[in-house]
Amino acid sequence: MNCMIKKIDEKRHQELLKHKEELENNRPHDIEAMRRWKHSMGKILEELELFKK
């Protein structure tokens, strides 16, 4: 059971890293899009903090 949770966590961690990289490569330039981008990036970074040990 514990091994299964660890595998799911690792998968989620990889998804977050991939999404973070996509956001970094596609940073918008208009103000409204930038607000959404900043919110999304903040959520990803917040969740990635949970994986740090």
C-alpha cells in the first residue's frame, strides 16, 4: 500500500515539474494573462514544496 502511494506521489511530482517548465517557457505579456500565469505558477510551486523533504 505504501509503495503504491509513493508511486502516485512520484508521478504527481513529475507532472508538476513538467507543468512548471511549460509555464516558464510560455510566459504571457498582457496583464490579465500574467495574473492567471502567476496564480497557476504559485499553485504549482506551493504543491512542489510539499514534496521537499
